[in-house]
Amino acid sequence: MLKESGCDNVQCESCGVKLCFVCTAFREPIISHGSNIYHRTACKYYDQWSMKNLNRKYNSECAACAKKGSLCELPATWEEY
């Protein structure tokens, strides 16, 4: 994966997975849930205020939720990663 310019959304040419170039979080939960809380906490796109107000719940349109059969998890922090 190589980013030359433009936005921070990248896609792997081999497997097609979409990631945030800044924090390597999967784009699927970010898009499906419509929340930047699915970026890693150190990412410039992470919305720290979402955690208080976001009513996180299972979303059948989110591939990560559907695969797990329940609400998908937030990405690990850099320290946990």
C-alpha cells in the first residue's frame, strides 16, 4: 500500500481491504456506523467527544458486526496494537 497524495483512505491492491492511512483502522466500521470513534484514539480523525454521546449498537450493514454476530469492537490503541 502506497499513499502518494489525496485523502487518508487507502485500499490494499492485493486484498481490497480499506484502511485509514493515519491509524490503520478498518474503514468498514467507520463508514457503517457513521462514527469516527472507530479510528484509533491517537488518530487525528478520532472523535473523542463521540464516546459520551454515541449510542453504539449492532449494525447489520457493518461486515464486522455481521461476522461477529454482535456489536463490533473498537480498534485497539497503539499501545495494545
